[in-house]
Amino acid sequence: MLLFQSMLHELWHAARALLHPHLKTADLQRHISHAAVAVVPIRALAERHRKAVLSHLLELPPEDRYLRFGYAAQDAQIQTYAEGLDFAKDQVFGIFDRRLRLIAVAHLAYSQDSHAETCAELGVSVLPHARSRGLGSKLFARAQVHATNDRISLMFIHALSDNSAMLKIARRAGALVERQGSESDAYLRLPAPSMHTRVSEMVDDQIADTDYRLKVQAKQFWEILADVQEVRRLAQDAQTKVSP
């Protein structure tokens, strides 16, 4: 319901833009961004999103790359990581903004060890401008539900001890955190799947898919509106030049 309220709010402002051509598209989008109801659909990503994931990771500043990967990852190393993502075996989640830009990503990597098939490691990254909105916590919770439904018994995070934000999220979820010098491991025991976790994930997937389709349509609309306003501006400029 909140998602559709948000989209109705955006359509209202879109109509306002057509009625008031003097308003700039960028100004309207900023107003909508602040006024719309806060909804954070999390989408399961697939092979077609590989480039978007790479672009997201390359946007991370050096200090965030260090916290995410545990070392000062360079562009080439990040590209190798992104190219090696196995979307068929692992699970990758993302949060898109209104421009269909990935602002937050979670990678739930399943163990390659046959003796630890019910274990998975989680890595999370959020762009600096999207911080302080609880996106990391939401991604953690989404991955937790998916891992539970996939019968993963232990989800863990290997992080630098300096990564206090991620370790705080893990502790809040009930994880046991063990620190070894500059590095820490957070272990979260997961329950068996239930009807609640399965229905919850199904609903989350439906909301995320609907949200993504609406954002695609909205992005196309704003692009058309921007073109219309630009043509109108050029026509007005031309008319001003020929006027005595």
C-alpha cells in the first residue's frame, strides 16, 4: 500500500509539471524525493545486473572499499570480483534509487566447502550519500530471510574491526561477534524455514519487482518530460531573439 501511495504522489506531481511548464524537472524530482513515503524495496539481482553492481562498487570511495573488501581494492580488483559473481549459486540483493542506480548491494556467498554447505557469508556496501537510512540493516534482514528459506544454518560476516556499522547491525540481529586483532567475525545462527519466512520473502519479491517496473516507467516519463521542457525552452529563446 505504501508503495502505491508513493507512486500516486509522484503521478500527481508529474501532472503538476505538465500544467506548470515553468517548473524545472530536477526541482520536481527533488521535491518528490523528500515528500514521497519512505519505501525501500529490495530486489534480487541477476546476471543482467552485473554491470550495475560493478558501477556501484566502483563508486565506493577508498575508505569504503577498504571496509567492504578488507583491503584497498583498486578498480581492476573490483572488476575481477564483479566478473566472478555467480548469480546462479549465490544471491545478490540491491536497492535502486529513482534513477535506477544501485545505491546499496548485499552479496550472500554460499560456501564452496562440501563440509560447510549450510553456511553463507554476507557482504554489504552502501554509497555514502545513502547512509543513515537503515539500508544496511534492511539488506541484512532481507539476506537473513532468504538464507533461512534456503536452509542455511549459519550466516557469517568477516569484516575489519573498524567496520563498526556492519558489526553493529550483526550484533543487533543477534550475531555472536568474535574479534581477532584488526579483523572480526560475526556468526548468526538461523532457524528452520517457516510459513512466515516463506510468505515474507514472496511478498518482498513481488513488491520489489513492482517497484522496479514502476521506476523504469517513471524514469522514461521524466526523460520525456525533460525533452519536452527543453524543446519549449529553445522555442521561447528563439521567440525572444526575433522579438523587436
